[in-house]
Amino acid sequence: MSDPKEERGFTLGAPEEKEALPAIDFSTFVLSLGASAMHHMGIAPDPTAGTPAPEKSIPLARQTIDTLEMLEQKTRGNLDEHEAKLIQSVLYELRMAFVRAERSP
């Protein structure tokens, strides 16, 4: 009988077998979601592909911004000053960019 984890397309290995990735903290997560929203608005290129900005997907951008808004609401009072300012700043910039992206052809 095969290993069920391998049947799903992934295996768990020792940390030294995996590619070293940076640690994820709240700020990194917020910035990642922000970059994803910018990508969906057609503003930021795919960093892994090295290609120009993709076609817009306004619904995906809106969903990502909504996710950040929900995260900001659910973590309110539990963030340090830097984290709170970061998520507020990212949301402000995304909202402004969203309005511009939604209005442009």
C-alpha cells in the first residue's frame, strides 16, 4: 500500500531536504497579500515569471483586499504598533490603487 501523503502529491521531509524559505511573520504575510492584490489589479508583475503585469482580475483583487480587511478587524487590539500601522497603510494603498484600477480600461 502506498503512502497516502504521496498520493496527494506531497511528502513530508526533513527540514534540510527542503529549500530554505524565509520565516513567515505577520508583516511578511500582510505584504504578501498586498503584493497579490497588486498583481490581480495588473499593477505588479509576477515576481516568479519575470513577465509584465498580467491582465486585471478585479474580483480577485477585491477578494484579497477583503481578506486583509477581515484580518485587520480580527486582529485589532492584538497587534504591536508596527504591525497595526503596516496593515492600515497597506489597506489604504490597496484601496486607492483599486479605485484607479477599477476605473481604468
